[in-house]
Amino acid sequence: MTRDTEREDPSRINLDDITCPTREQRANGINAFKGKASELVEQARSGELRNCERDFQQNSGCILNFYLTVRVATIRDAVMIVHAPVGCSAPAALYREVFRRLWTSMNRAADFDFHWLTTNIGERDVIYGAADKLRYAIEEAVRRHSPQAVFILTSCTSGIIGEDVEGVVAELQPGIEATLVPIHCEGIRSRIIQTGYDAFWHGILKYLVKPPRRRQKDLVNVASMLSYTWQDRAEITRILGKIGLRPNFVPEFARVSDFESLSEAALTAPVCPTYTDYLSRGLEQEYGVPYFLFPSPIGIANTDEWLRTIGRMLGLEARVEEVIREERAHWVPKMDAIRAGFEKVKAGNGGDFRIMGSLGQGRLVTQTPFFQELGVSTPVALCQDFDNLLLDDIENLLKRVGDFDIVVNTFQAAEVAHTARYYNPDMILSCPFQGSAYKREKGMTRIHALRGDGRKWSAQAGYAGAVACGSFLLQATRNYSFQNTMMEKTGDPYKPWWYEQPDPTYFHRKAEASGS
Amino acid sequence: MKLTLVKGQEGRPPAKTYPEVAESPRFTCALGGAYAAALAVYGAVPILHSGSGCGMANAQGLTYASGLNSGGPQGTTVTPCSGLIEEHVVFGGEDKLRRLIDSTLRLMKGDLFVVISGCVPALIGDDVDSVVAEFRDRAPVIHVKTSGFVGNGFLGYNLFLDAVIDGLLQPRPVERRLVNLLGIVPNQNIFWKGELRTLKALLEGIGAKVNTVFSDFGSLGSLERIPAASLNLVFHPWAGLEAARKLEERFGTPFEALDFVPVGPRDTSEFLRLVARRLKLKSGKVEGFIAEEERYVYRFMEYLSEMFMIAMPHSFLGVVADSRTAISLIRYAANELGWNPELAVVTDDPPEWAREGIARRLAEGLQGPSVPRVLFQYDSHLIRQELRAQPLQVIFASSLEKYIAKTENEAHHLSVSYPTYDRLIVDRSYAGYRGGIAIMEDISHNFAGPS
């Protein structure tokens, strides 16, 4: 598991360690907060923020399954091994089918033939150890598929029974040409699922990225989110292409060589800062690849600024300004029409339209200004996680949009339901798999689609995505009969008592919180 | 280009093999199976004593993977979970669980609370039974002692029933003609809701009373009513069978091991007659019901016959499914459609004692010369190789085979088994008289025409 080291520079990445520190250790990540965003920043600055233990807690994903299994499985010429009991990799069972719905005519590579294995740890293994099975799995992966890399994902069980994954890797690697990449994503390591992203990037940086053979001046690393659809990739490719740059998308649908050449890129650009942070810092530290973390290309203004930042860093300012002019001429009138649509909605709604989004902190800093572009207000943001990596950006956000309420709650469903009831926004934007959050008197829709969705309708990134997403949200205001009917005809899982409590943090125990 | 080989081992088989190391197996873990069973009891609230990702892994990897289903009102992020991390591994998770059960009883509606323990408490030795016992006077709380490494999702169903029998059931006066439906495994059998509903309607049609146990509105009462049955029906070669034996031992309820759900009129009528004999139902009513149902279904079969004879007559059939789904479909295909079952890949990893019986069920009582080759295999890579080696025109399988069937076998494909990510299945099923027609309705989109 993690090595608990005191470092002089806590942001320095130590690739001699077998894995990353947790987000709690690295960036004082927390799982709970309720208050003003300004207070959150203040408390983060003064080091007062603490993780909390919840007496009532609900399913929220772990660092393995939010969602490393379903992401690593899509690396095209690699094999993923999940060193775990059989259920830990069950979400990856979609690997053969879902992404084939993206057509090859949409520039999808033909070789979408992914492979993964579970070591299927059983009762015998937890007593005698499962190193032999892991060895066999690695060799079987190589025999079957001749991959360029084999990723080994650990689990709570492999961690607790003390599997020596590094030992197995060190023993086998000399005889295997595929690169073995252990990822320490034991679910018990951290309350903050973003630790899983860091653990993944740690493995990538430590084992897979090669020293640059040459600098590729036109290559921009883009670590895409699970919630970036195929059209988002197409849009990022398009706008980068207009300034003569190419994206190097990882990890989804990448080839192993795309990871190896991360060091050769001119720049690492964010589409989600909290997700990209560890990789970006690591590539700069080890190979001098510059990076920025804010903003992401969500909304017109953020996309302008995203391009401008790239332009500044790569000396392409003039071309970027030309592109922004062209793009604005095409897209801004469409955004104006959407804003006019929202003005009508607001006029029929007492002059305001209030949206509450369930966001990661990365989306918090980029999506909130986008809501402002649409002309809707955001009285409260639900934030999955919070750490001090984006403090400056959140302070800047406060300057841009003013103060707002924020609830950090790892998407705890009862706390979300309580918050929704309390603020009663006109529209809730929720992640997939959020239980019965759709049952409302007012609006509710999804905040994003997922990777396998190829429809232009579901896009979010860049200029095309801003317009698509704006249209989508406007469309969501038209008819609430599904939400209303399901609210009326089916039950609520929580007792009325819960909604009578003044505070959704009712079951938090801050005093006894631990740091990890 | 780099060659990737195990150096010095080219072409040499490994010294020792571990068949359980597999590509995308066709089941979740026992915790997942127990979780799905708890969600399948209306009004029950599962409480996972586990790492924080176990529920979400099964929301994506079991409920959503079984026909794109939500977990219902207590599923996905609604399910209480202790979210164990390192400090609990060091200091124990019992206190966390105690607080979680207490808060759940205060916050969540429910008439049964099902604590399901996973890998972490099993490995660190939490005394979950003792913690659960503290709450017995506040609400019905039971404990399913399981983990991810103890076995697969079908076993998890068995463990759930075991916990119900031990933790909840009391002797009851036997209700004449009442049957319990066992062995239809929530989510691992993707048609479970529709099957329970269809079987209930059929059995009521011949004068039986039915406790579906899962899925109906009876909730806790459906579980408590289990000992009142005069007969238990087990629709699976091994899932639910141990429960039936235990119920016989404890409450004297006899059981009938049917091994499979009847699909199509022939097996359905035979099934109804068998149950009627066991329950001593009036044969006039039973035969009247059967005659009416058969008359209807065969008349309507005529409407699909042209499509059938153009698109998929006398097909070579491959089935990749859990044991009882494979038995159901191969029997229907061979005995009513005139298809030739060539390959049956059984994916639920049945215990050794059950395998011979499953192989016999898959081979006996079939019309035509074909007897399917039976493989017990859940490794998706090896299954793909088996399919490639076999000329097949129809493949009933999971959605893992969707594109393989199309591109590597040129076969019609229909997802009938876990995992199924390519169709929504709410209360659809292929059970009963109309099952064959439903199969044809669902598979025919692969082939419309020629005109």
C-alpha cells in the first residue's frame, strides 16, 4: 500500500514509490462540506478542512470502481488484469459491445477488440496467496493476445492478504516484452475516489512513459474523462487541428505507444483538472512537458481561454485569435438563440431559472461559468470531492460568478435528496446511476453522457459542445411529466423525518474524522 | 515493431493452469448475487458492509448488465454501505456497521433490512452476526454472510435464501396448493421478473396458489410465507436447490427439482401437468387450461411462420448461457422449432455434483439427430474460440457475443444471458406458452426480408 512519507515539497511526485499518496495526503482532499464556497476556500487555506466519518453512508464507488476497470479495459493493445475477486471487474463486462456502437465511419479505429482477465481470487487464495494465479494470468495475457502492456489492478482483497504484486512484476518482466504496469487501486486506500486516478497515472508515469526520442511540437496530451463522449473527442480534435495541433488522447481507446510518447508532447491540456492533475505534474517534473489546469473547454468563454492558454504556451497566439474569431462568428449566434430560449423560460418562471449540478470539482470550476453563459443561476453546487489542487481556480471562479453554496458529499444520495428538497431548484443535473434522483416536481436531467455515446446531441466540449449542451438543457425545461409522474406514482426511499432535519450533514461525525 | 512473447516459452503450454483466471466471466461475486436478491424483495433495504465500491460495481456490473436495469428504489447510490477503508481494516468495522444500521433504521423506509458482508469484514474477522443481533428488537434485520471471494452470484442467491431461512422463517400452517418459486436468480437470470410473473399466472391458471418470493408486492410477508407452501419448485439445476433441501428438512416441504423454466407450449404443458399431479389438482380444469393456451399459441405461431422459414429454418444453434437458460432454450429449439442444437456453453460454473445432470438435461429428450456438445466454460476468450470453430446460424448468448456472432459466425444473435448490455429487459421473458413467439419477435430484427 501507500508509503507514508514526509516530503519537503508535497506536490513533488516520487516515482520511486510503488504508488501515489492518497488525495487526503497529497492535497488534503475531503469528503464532506456544506457552506459558502468562500468559506470552503478560506478553510482550505487555513488547513481546517477534515475528512469526516459518516454514520449514514451509501454506495459511492471506490478507487478501483470509479471507474478504472471500465477505462483501462479500453486501451487497445493492452490487457487489463484485475487481481481481485470476480465481482470487482464486473462493470468491465461491457467492453466487447458498448463501444462497437461507435461507427468506424466516425473515425473510430477498427481494432476495438479489448481484452481483460480477472484472477478471480477465491477462498483458497486468501489463505495461501494468489501470486501463482497472478503469474499465470500475466503469462496467459501475453500468450493469448501479445499485448504491448499488461495492466495489473489491485483490490481490497489483494491488498489485505498482502499480495506482493511488485515482486511478481519484477520476477516476470525480464522474460516478457510487454510492459507490466501495476496500479495500486485497493478500494480501502482512500475515501476520495480521485486517488484512483492518481494511482493510475502513477503507474503510467513510472512504467510506461518513455523518455522522449524527439519533441513533437504539434502534439497535445489530453486526458479524457469518462464523461467525454465521442463527439467531444471529435470537437477537441477539430479545434486543435485548426491551430495545427494534434491531440494525444489517453487513456480511453489509446494504444500503448500513445502513453509511451506522452513525454514527447508540446503540452498537456486539461479537460478535467482534478483528473489530469497528477499526470500533468508528473510529465512536467520528469520530462519538462508544460501544462495548465484551468480552464477546461466547457462553454464558449472557457473554450476561448483554453485555446488562448495553449496559444500562449506554444507561441501560436495570432492563429488562436483568428480561430476564436471564426468559431465565435459561427457559434455565438447559436448560443444567443439558446440564451434567448432561457430568457423565455425565465419569464414564465418568475424571472429566474435555478440549476443545481452534481459536479466533480473539475466540472465545478468550468461548468459554473457555462451556466452563467446560458443565463441560468446556480444557487448551490453539489461537489463530489474537494481538495486544495484547484484552490486558486475556485477563488478566480468566485470573482467571476460571485459566492454560492456548495455541498461536498461524494454524491451521497440521501444528502443530495435533502439538498434538492431544501433548495428546490428548477432543474437538477445528475450523474448516471444516481438512484431515484429523477423523481421531482420540477426538472431533472443528466449532466453528461458517457464515452460510448456517439450522438452530437450528447456533446459538451468546445464550441460545438457548448451549443449542443445548451440546447440539451433548454430542451430539458420543456416537459417534466416523467419526473412528475414517477414522483407521484412511486415511493421515496427516505422517511419524512429525514427531510425535516435542518441539515444534510446530520449524520456526519467531524470530531472523530481521520486523515486517510 | 516489437514482438511480445514470453521469452523462451514460445508455444510451450504453462506448467500449471488456473482455469478460474478468465476473461470477462459470466457472473458477479457472491456479494453481488446476495445484493441483487435483497433488492428483488420489494420493501427490503440491503445494507452493504463492504468497501464503498462494491455496490456501484454491481450497479454497473450486475443490475445494469442484466438488461440495462436500475437497481430499483433501494439500488445504486441509495443502498446504505459502510464504505470500509484502511482504518477499519486496522481497528475493525463493527462500530461503523453498528452506526450504519442504526442510522439506516432511522432514515430509510423498509420492512426488512438485509446486512450483506463483503470481502473486507470477512478478511478482518468482524463479528457481524453479533452486531446484527443488537438490532433484532428494533426491526427485522438479517445477515447474509458472504464475500466476493466465496463464490459467484448464483451462490450469493443461495446464501441469501440461507440467511432468510435461518434468520427469519418460523413454522406456519401449510396452505394447500401453495407453491414457492425458487431458482430464478435475480439479475443473473436476466428475465427473472417476467419469468416469475409468467409462471405465477400459469400456475394460478391451473388452480395453484403461488408465492413468487421475489419481485411481488408481498415484501417481507412473501419471505415469511415460504414455510406455508405445500411444494417448492426449483427452476435451476443448482441455484435454490440447497434452500429447497433445507426447507424440506426444517418445515417438511417437499420440492420438485425442475432444473429449468419451461419455454414454449410443449414444455409448459408438461410442467403444468407435473405440478398438477404433485398438488393433486383437478385434471379437468388443468387440461382445459392447457388446451385453451395451446390452441391460442399455435394459432398465433402461424403468423410468424413465413418469416421463420425464410430467415432461420432448421438452424444450427449455439447457446452460451447459465445452465438452466441453456436447457430451456435448447429444448424449445430442438423440440418445437426444428433447429439443430450443436453447442451448449454453460457459463454459471455449476458445482461438480450438478454437472452430470446438466449435461444429461442438455442431451436427452431432444428431437432430431443433434445432441449439443456441452462445455462448462465462463472464459469469454475461450468461448469465442469455441464459437469460431463451429458453423452456427443462431446464437443465443450474452451481449459479449453480439458482434462476434455477427462478424465471425454470420449468425443471428439474441442476448438471453448475463451480461446483456444491448437490450432493456423489464418484465419480458420467454417463459411459458408465449415464450417462443417472444423469442421470434426479438430475434427477427436481425433479418427483415427479403421482400
